[in-house]
Amino acid sequence: MRYFATVLFFITVTFIGHSQTYEIGGILGGTNYIGDVGKTNYISPNSLAFGGIFKWNRSERHSFRGSVLIANIKGDDNDSNESRRQQRGYSFENTITELSIGIEYTFWEFNMYSGQPVSTPYLYTGLTYFGYNALYKRPDNVIVDYDRDGAVAIPMVVGFKTTVGTKMVLGFEIGARYTFTDDLDGSNPVNELANEESLKFGNLNSDDWYVFTGITLTFTFGRRPCYCNF
């Protein structure tokens, strides 16, 4: 993760050195996980998530964006609507720390300097790297952590943002992360336990997802932009 953070840092420094208008602020909301334990609802936040966000507004229609998010995820078979999972009775908790960089596209032009309130839906995607607790299921069916690991995810975010006064932007977004790991819930252990077939359960052909639902509040700074050269 430290290499990913280094890349993000240098990209941010480059933006600050050459760009004109930026946003910086916070992220707050909830997360839910989709996998082999607990409910299968796509949007059902049940754990807290928070972080920070930085944007370089490169034009009225797109921005380069970097963010850091710390989130808890959990699942409990007793909350599932599937009788098989209820009878099984597994549960787990995990902590995720993600770094993400990518591009945010707006549906309409978003010019904060027009003198009028502005709002628009937007899409965001890019590349995410996250660290998490590697889990496994003990013989007594309790899922516990035994190591730390990291994986890549693809963020797929849809949101809506609006100006608040002349210096703030308030956004609401829902973002699914398709991860390249199946061990957020302990169903497919990694590292030294990767070859222990007796510890695996669930659908081993499907990786886990987690979903963030929440708000962003950013403050703008920098010179008034000129988009004519891009």
C-alpha cells in the first residue's frame, strides 16, 4: 500500500504545481459488503466509513480525483433472507483502508464561477487499492483474522453534487467496489492458508464486493480556471 500512496502523493503534487482550481474535503457515510456471509442486498449500509477527497477540476465536465477511505464491513447470516445461511449462522467483521485515483465525469457542465447555483449528476471510476484483515473460519465456525493483506478493486460510482455558496460543493454518491479477492468474509483464505481446502466455503468463483453510500463536502481553492487550452 505504501507504493500506491507514494504514487498518489506525487500525482497530487503535480496537480498542485500545474493546475488552477481544486477541491479538498471529507467523506462520510456507510458501507455494506456483498459476498458469502450475511445479506445479499446491493445497497444496505450497516457500518461507518469516513475519509478525505481531493479533486483537480480540469474542465467543466471532468475532474481528476484522489481519495482515502477507512471503512468497516460486516456480515451476519442471521440477517439473511436465505434459510440456508440462517441455519449456518456465520458472521464476521473487517476493516478496509482504501486509496483511490481516477476520473469524475459530470452529465452537465459544472461551472462554479457562473454566479448561479449549479448541480449535476456524475460518474466516477478509476483504480482502487485497499488493505484488509485476512480472515479464516476456525473449526468452531468462528471467523477470525490471522494476517493483513491487500488487493485491487474497480470503483463504480454514481452521484449528484451541487454548489453551496461560492466555495463549497456538496455531493451524495453510491459507489460499488468490485474487488479482486474473495477473502473479505473469510470464505477463501489467502497467504499461508491459501491451499487449505477444508477452510473454504461459499461460491469460490465469485469475488467479494463492498459498497459505500454517503456524502462528500469539499471546499474550492486556487485561481479561477481557464479551460480553453484543454
